[in-house]
Amino acid sequence: MPVDNYILILYTTILLFIAMSVYAITRPPNVVNRLLALMLLIFTLWLYACTQELLAPTMEAKRAWMRARYIVIPFRLPLWLLLAAHVSGFGKRLTLPVRVAIFIVPVIVALMALTPEAFLYFRTDFHLTGKIAGAPAVVLYKNAWGAKIYEANLLLGILIGFAMMVSAMRRSRDRLLIGALLFTGLCPTIGHFILDRLSTTVNFVPLTVWPTALGLIVAGMRLRLFDMVPFVVRRQFFDDIPDGVVITDLHGNILAFNHTMQSLLPDGWLLNENEPARDLPAPWCAAFAPGGDPRYVFAVEDDDIHSTDGAGHLAETRLWYERMRTPVTEKHGQIGWIYKFIDITDQVASRAREADEIRQSSETLRHRQWDTLVRDLHDGIGPVSTTIGFLAERALRTPDPAAKDELLRQISDSAESGHAELRTMMNMLEYKQLPWDDILTEVRRFTRLILEPRKIDSTIETEGPPPAEMPAVGNTISLLRIVKEAVNNAGKYSGATQVAVRFTFTPAAIQLTVTDNGRWKNPDSGGRGLRNIRQRVSDLSGTHTFQTTPTTRLTCILPPRL
């Protein structure tokens, strides 16, 4: 090869490495980009020193440029080892002493190259091949003991780096990328060993960087080595997370995905990098739609998982996923998307079970409330109707006018009581739930309805703010029934002239107190009213006390939330 053409090739290679260095520096910063940029800079300086050595007019200048080569080129190996460690997952093992150790020999070689006298221990017996005046020539030399140490360091570094890259290739799908990075370190070094020992008038060692350049171009353009995703993050975090992750560009082309994502897809539908996401099967295709909410929940049928329904037949099982989409931006704007897929099948099943439990609980509560309404109709309006019928029949058969009037009065009282019962029941059925203000209004209404015709004074008092939460229908009926029984007994049977109903609301409990100045029956006598009160208080999970001297007092302690 003519020397002039060779120099032209070297200058072309220098421009190529400068372009790749600038591109690497302008991309989003990460460890891999910076290491690659430093390596490309070293290759550029080394190639430039080679061209100047060929073109130098004197022997002294040629030796100076040869030493300049050895100021920069020894640092290629430690940088490549750092790069190999980061992309293969061994970066955590490179402690500070290890990082310092791999730079010791390169620093010694660079220091020796700075001084001609010290460099003699590294390269000796210099002589020229070719012409000096008017034509390029190269400097040939023989190795000294320093060169032996340097070459041993190179061989050891190559073996370590090769082992790390092979390990990464076995664990990674991006074998093309790993191969390109392998060429970055192996080709110049191995070519150097081979060509350095051949008898030639031209130093062809710089040509060994061409496989490196081609490998970095392929990795940079096809696999976006310099762009978007720091490779160190992909190896140390991206593939290790339990959720599926996919990275696409703005056009929907898949740039990268982790092993979990590949396992989430059904057999036969493996993701292919650099292909549009729309080629994926439904409903995965909809999950990659560019519009819509960042959070998207969808289900897929899993033919491999079956469950048995109540009839003993096999039923298909659905797998549920939640997709979270995050834009990838840099200073010039958005450059892609990151999709994260989380398997929420267990969460959906748990929520379905909770919904079933709530539905069953609501159904049970509805039945209990209905039973309460039926029981209240039976215990409230039923006895009143029976009593009215019984008294009316006696009134028809009684010839005594005074006895007839008494029976008619009792029929009026019973009708009045039945009207209060029916009015309360209709209000409950109409409003479903009553707030505390309406409950207190209902207490005042039927208290006046029962006591005013009997010329009995009544007061309804409250202390403290009532709870904001409305009580359940059944609990409201039980509470009103307690007050009615107490007021009805006080008005009809105790001979009282004053009745006071008091509600005391505290965060710890609701206290209901009914006080009158009459005389009730013995609480142990087994009257139906007192039995009903005990049952209602028990239904509300409360306690009660009954005092008959010196005044009659019924005190009920109920939970704060009914």
C-alpha cells in the first residue's frame, strides 16, 4: 500500500473517531457514554501521533511522536476493562484499590514516554526504515524489559476483559452489542501483538482500529449504544426488576425490553427489537397506544391456566396487568417512552373476593334490616290492631254506658299508638336512613303524640354534637322503639306528670336517659315493655340500668356509631 494512501486512511479514521466522540458526549450522560468518549479520544490522539511520526522530517521528531503515542495508548486497556465491568455486571466488584491497580502500569509507561532517557528502558535500538528527506519513514525498535512488563499487563487485561464480556454475552440477549464492545478492546491489542512482530517498512498497527470503529458504529446506530438508556442501568437494574419493562421510540419501535417482559407474553409472540409495537398480539397492542391515560389496566386470556367452576367444568383464567407509561425526555424534548407492566392478577382476585364479601355482608344486613322491619310491624302495629279489635268487640257486647265509654277511650288510645307506630314506620321506609336531626324530630313528635292527650309535660334535651354518620335503618328503629316503650309506659302505666328524654353524645358513647316522676312496675315482674327494651339494647350492643326510686330513670349506654 502506498504510504500516501495509508496516511489518507489514517486521517479518515481520525475524523470518524472525532465524530463518534462528539456524538457520545452530546447524548444523555451515563457511565458507558463517558467511558466510550474517553476511549474514542485516546484512539484519535494515537492515530494522529502515528500520522505525524510518518511525516516527521527528522529522526528526533519521529522518536518524539512515537513517545507521544505511548503517552495515551496505554490508557486504552484500563478504560476498556471499566467498560467491560459495567456492561457485564461486574462494576460493583471494582473497588477503589482495584481501579487504582489497573492504572498503575499505564501511568508508569506514560511517565517513561515523557522522558527520552527513561523511555530507553521501554523501547531500545531505534533505527529508520525508508527515507527521511522528502518521504515518510517509520521508526523500528526492539523490546526492553519495560516493554515485557507492559505486554504482560496487556495480556492479563485482555484475559480478564474477555472473561467478563463472555459472561455478559451468556446472560444477555444483546449479543451483537456485547460483540461490538468485545471488538473495541481485542482487535487493536491483538493486532498490535501480531503486526508489531512482522518485518515491514510501514506500521500497520493503526489499521487494527477499523473493526473497533465498525463495531461501535453498528452498536451505536442499530442498538442505540450512545442513546436513551444507560447500559449500566440495563444490566444492573433493567433486567433484574420483577416487572416487565419495554422502551420504545416516538414511532413505536421497540428499543429494549427486559427478560420479565419477554416471559409475560404468550408463547410464539416474542418481542423483537427495532420492530413496531403494533406487531404485538391484542390486547398487548392496545397497551402500547400512544394516547390515553398513563395508567392502563387490561386483561388477557391465559390458555395454560384453568380453574374449575361450580359445575365441575374447566374455565379459562384471566391474567390482569397494569401498564404505567413514562416519557423519556432530554433537553431538546421527548425522545421515547418507558412502559412498565405490573402483574396485578392477585390484586384483582383479592378485590373481587373483597367485593363478594361486601356484597354478602350487605345482603345479610339487608335481610336483617328487613327482618327487623317485619318484627316491628308484628310487634308494633300487629298488637295494636289486635287490641283495637278485641276492645271493639267488648264494647259492642257491653250494655253499661260507662263501661262502653271506657272501652272506647282505650280504643282511642290504641288507635293513637298505632298511628304513631305507622307514621314512624312509613318515615323509615320513605327515607331509608334518617339523620340525627330527623331522629330527634321523630322522638319529639311521637312523645308529644303520646303524652299531650294525657296532660303530661315532656322535655327533649340533647348534649354534645350528634355523630355525622347516620345510623343504619335497623338500629334507628331499635333506638326509636326503646324511647317509645319508655315514654309509652311512663304515660300509660306509671301515673307520671312529667317525662324527660335526654340524649348525651360523646366520642365514646351515646347515652339515652328517660326520666319520669311516676311509679313503674317492678323491673323483675316480666312486663312486655321492659323485655322489649332489654332486647333492643342488646341488639344495639349496649347496656342499660333501670332505677325506680326516688324517681323512675332508664339509662341506656350505646356505641358511638349505630
